[in-house]
Amino acid sequence: MTEMSVAALFAALFFATTAVAAWYVFKLVRGRASAEAEHYSKLIEIQDAHQTSREALIVKESEVEALVRENQGIAARLQDVETEIKAERASNSLLQQELATLKTKLSEQATHHQEKLALLEEARSNLTLSFKQLAQEIFDAKQANFRDQSKEQLDGLLKPLNDRLRDFQARVETAYSEESRERFSLRNELKSLREMNTKISEDALNLTKALKGESKTQGTWGEVVLERVLEKSGLTKGREYDTQMSLKSDEGSRYQPDVIVHLPEGKDIIIDSKVSLTAYERMSSTDDEMVRSQALAEHVQSMRSHLKMLSEKSYHQLEGVRSLDFVLMFVPVEAAFSVGVHSDESLFADAFSRNIVIVTPTTLLVTLRTIENIWRYERQSANAQEIAKRAGGLYDKLVGFVADMEVIGNRLQSVQTVYDDAVRKLSSGRGNLIRRAESMRQLGAESSKSLPQNWVETDEAPADSVVEDSDDNHPKH
């Protein structure tokens, strides 16, 4: 009984322990499942947050890539702007150098012109002094009676000379005044040169973009721009320059230069305006860097090809043209020249080695203005030489007149000598006619008139006295 109770007790205890253990295990398992569920829920939330962050990161990366591409575009445009700025600075430097050269030449020409004016003024003063001294010597050498009789004639002869001298002085002063005004006007024109250059460049660029690569239209348009520059230069068509002249070479080939600019002393400068800007227009109208680079290379090659073609024409050997050894190649767009020279720094030097100078509207206008000033000074110098030549002719006329006056004086002196001899024969010596006639009057000869008293007194004077004083006592005729 006891053993069964103990066994039952142990069995009850075992089942109780098992139940407790099972309950504890069930509770433990239930708590762990709840924790795992909570942990899984948090993991799901973390994954959702991570997915949201990842999506936001993808969006941000897209935005960053867009910003990077935009930054690259801005950097490319900034590089283009820097290139254009460098080109403009190079063009501005060339313009400043040419302006300084022009000012130096203008100063030298003004100094030379001033020296000419000083020489002309000195010559005028010396000529006037010589005329005065010569006239004074002429007047002092002649007798008072002859001086009184010829004064009116001399005044009539010397008045044109005085008028010519005054006219000469007026022309010299006018030439100096005009030179001063022209120098001031030139400074004003140089001051407005940049504005004209900007206007010409803008018009040229707009029209170049509108040409769409038509070479024939470009050539015609280049000639139009060149004609506008020639009109602004002050040169006269048909006098200082000619256009589209048909000329023949030694081999018989026909050439037609765009413009021939004439210089003093029979020299000429030929200007060619047929450079192609097709590649430059394509480069300016695209944003594709690869296309721009290719078009730039073609533009430089086009300019080099045109240089080679010009060097082979030998314009200086054409009949009727005494050209200098170089030709001006006109590029109607400033930027086209700047881009070409910036891309190929040896382009300008290679052109110069072929006796070709590349010019733009700005540099060509400065060159033509310089030529116009040279022509102006040449005409002023020619006028001064003509004035000096006429003054020399007038001086020669005066020398001839003085020689004639000396001949007249010598002849008058000869007449005076003959007259004095006749008077001495009439009134001196024993038995002269006056003494005889006066004796007959005193003897009672009737007469209604009487001899002048000085003649009678001369007859009564000694013969040697009469001869000595005849020049003072007898009237001159």
C-alpha cells in the first residue's frame, strides 16, 4: 500500500513536474515567438526604411549625374568664352600696336611737315628781304628825277609781286591750319575706330551665319564689306584705288584683282577678298565640340589653301601694275581671323613669308587711313613745291625786270651825257649861241620872249664851271 502510494505520489509528482515543465516550455516558446515576431516586424520596418533610402539615394544619384553633366556643359561654354576672350585680347593687342605705330608715323610726318613749313617761311623771308634790298639798291642808284618819274611804274610792277607774296603766305598758313585740323580729325577717327570695328564685325558675323556655306555669295559679300571699308577710309574710287580691273600677266593669263590701291610714286597694293568662310560658319553654328574641332581645322586649312593660291598668282608681275612685293588678304570677319591665328599661331608668319599680309576690317581701315594721310601730305607737299616753283619764276621775272631797268638806266645816262655835251656847246665857250643871241637882244633886237635866267647865268660863268655844274643847273629831259 505504501509502495503504491509512493509510486502514485512519484507518478503524480512526475506528471506535475512534467506539466510545470511543459507549461514553462510553452511559455518560453510563446515568449520567444513573440520576440521573434517583434524583431521580424522591426526588421521589416528597417528593410522598408532601407528601401526608401535606397530609392532616395538613386534619385539623388540621378540628380548628381544631371548636375555633373550640366557642370561639364558650363565648363565647356566657359572654355569657349575664355578662348574668345583670349582672341579678343590678341586682336586688341594688335590694334594697340598698330595704333601706336600710326601715332608715331603721324608725329614724324607732322615734324617733317613743320620742318618744311619752317623752310618755306625762311625762304619767303629771305626772298622778301632780297626783294627789298634789291629794290632799295635800284631806287638809290637812280637820280631823284628818274625815281619820281618811274615810282608809279615801279609800284605797278611790284604790287603783283607783293600780292603774290601775300598769297604765298596765305597758302602756307592755310596748309598748316588744314594739317592741324586734319590731325585733330584723325585722332577723333581713331577714337571711333573701335565702335566702327564692333559694328562691322557684328554685321559680318550675322551675315556669315546667314550665308549657309554658299562660296559664291560669300565672295560677293566679302567684296561688299571691303567696299564699305574703302568708303570709310577717305580714299576716292578711280583716283586712289580701282576695283575689278582686268589685267594680263606675262604668260597671257587674265587676272581680276578685287582692289588695287594706288600709292605715291606710282606704287600699288593689291587686296584680295575671296577667302572662304564656310568652315568657320559651320564651326560658329554648332554646339558639338567634335564638329567644332573638325570645322576649325578645315577653316585653318582653307585659309592656308587661299594663301598658297595667292602666292602663286604673282600679282606684282601683271602688266600695268607696279605692285609692292606683298598682297593684302582680306578676312571680312574679325573673329574668323582671330580663331584661325589662335588655332594655328604660325599662320600669320607663314603668310608673311609668302609676301602676304592677312588683314581684317579694323587693320585694313587703319592701313587705308594711313595711305589716305600719305596722299594728303603728298598733295600738300606738291602744292608747296608748286608755290615755291612759282615764287622762283616770279623771282626770275624780277631779275629780268631789274636787268631791263639797268639797261634803261645806262641808256638814260648815255642820253644825259649827250644832252650835257649839247648844253655845253650851246651855252659855254666864246661865241656860243646863247651869248650871241643875248647880245643881239641887248643891242635892240625886238623879241616878245626872253631866255631863262639860269641859261643866261650859265653863259656868263667860266667855261670850266659850266662844264662842272652842268648836271646841277640844267633841267633834265
